[in-house]
Amino acid sequence: MWLGTDNGYIHIFHTMDNIKTTKNKLKLQHSASILSIVILDQKVFVSLANGDLVVYKRGTDGCWDTSNPEGRTVGTVTSPVIKMIAVAGKLWCVCQNTIIVINPVNLTSQVSFQVNSVEANPARAIQCMTTSGHGVWIASQNSSKVVLYHATHNQYLLEVSIAQAVAQKLLATDDIIRQHKTACLRITSLLACKDLLWIGTSAGVILTLTLPKITSSTSKMTVSVPAVSGIVHGHTGHVRFLTSIEMPGVSDPGLAHRRRSYGGVNSRATQMMVISGGDGYEDFSNSSQDSETAGRDDSTNHLLLWQV
């Protein structure tokens, strides 16, 4: 496990170590804060707050060569690469609202384009993104809409608003709380897992939509907007993150490896567990709370788990 910090260090642990009690196996120092770490094609890509992209490869012995990293400048100090994901064998780097597509073999920039929602401020930076197959889902800062781009020809396909689905889930909550959450509504996290896109929100509501089938020839004229539905269980405050892990039972490890190399979560694994982290826990089907316990755990971090 590679753990990046604000002071420019990467701490490397063995996956079986307890990081609370075990000293890191290796510590790498960099010239700026670590913003994002992605593994793709047996390389580790690290983006720094000064705009640099650092790349670590494996040596001839199969171990990581941490003494001779490659590097190139992708962003700037004022517009560094804040997020990276592997998409269709390429590395998508986010600088503000611009995506720069990097070839992981020679580190050249193949294309760059701006991501703008129909209603969004053009200067609004990208908040989160996730990929599944030929689709890349993107949400901008302070936006209640998620947009879909094609993974290979980088074209805008559709936009989905989550406002109505969130409002429906908040019907059972207090009027003042509901008004505040809907007025400040924004998307905080995205995850593509199996056939669903999971959407975390500032309201604590977690939503899902069925991933449309995207092929190499799909265009915005041939893809329809999917319906969004809310989950009963969520958080009192913001959904801080969504992630997933493979459960035992993946029948073909080689297949799983190829899917990870393609980019994104191994969405077709036989068993997956989706995990959300956020402030408090809320059952949106039940508005009644014991007055003695109401609000007691609102600021306590909670993990919610779904087996899918």
C-alpha cells in the first residue's frame, strides 16, 4: 500500500501489515504534497501539488525501483493534477476542469479537453470521477449533476440531475433540515460497481443508477438518461467517500487482472462489497427518533457496507 501525505512523503506498507503498529517498509520524499496515486500497467503514477507527475516502475528483479523514478510536468503550481484515474488503458489527469489524457508508456499527452456541465460555471473544478467500460462519470464542485463522457473518443454523452431523487428521500426528515440540505446539495463521491453507478451526496443520501451500455460507437444521440433512485440507508452528514472491495469467489484471477489494467473497479466480479464513509447514520424511511438519542451520533464517522 502506497500512502501519500501533505508533507510530500509516500509511506509504503505491506498489504498484510497493521499500519497502526507496523513501521512502514519504505518512505519516499518528494518536493511537494502528494495529491493522487494510481497504479496502471505495472507502474505507480504520483501527482504532486507543484504540477509534476512522478512515475515508479518495477526493476528487473520484480521489485519497485524507488531510486530512479521518471517524471514530467503536467500541471502547474496553481493548477496541479488533483485527481487521476485509469481509463481504457490511458491515464486521465484532472487540472481544475480540464482533463489531460496521458499515454502511460511514453508519458506523452495525447489529448486534453474541458469538462463543463450544461448549467455549470466553466471555471468550476472537477470534484470526482469514476469509470466503467467505455464510460467516464464526472461531477464538478458544488454541482448536483453528473455528466457522462465517452472513454475513448472523449465526447460528452449525457447529464443526470440528482436533485429530485434526493428530495424524495428527504421527505421524512425535518422541514428545516430538508430545506438546508436541498439548498446546499452537491455530489461528493462517485463509484462504478457492477451494473450500478453509486453517488454520494452532501445531504448524506446515497443514490444509484443503472449504468447504460456504452460501446465504441455510442453518441449522445443514442444513449438515454437512466433513472436515479435513492437508498434507504445513508448518512446524517456528507458522504465522504465510496469505495468497493472484491469478496472471495472471483473465479478467474487472470480476468480480474485484465479488468484492473483496463481501468476502474473490477465491476463484473461475482461478489463485491460497496463501502460508504460519512458523518452519522440515517434511516431515511423513518423520521421518528428518540429525543434522547437524536443527534448524538451525527458527527461520529460511520461506515456502511453493502454486498452486491
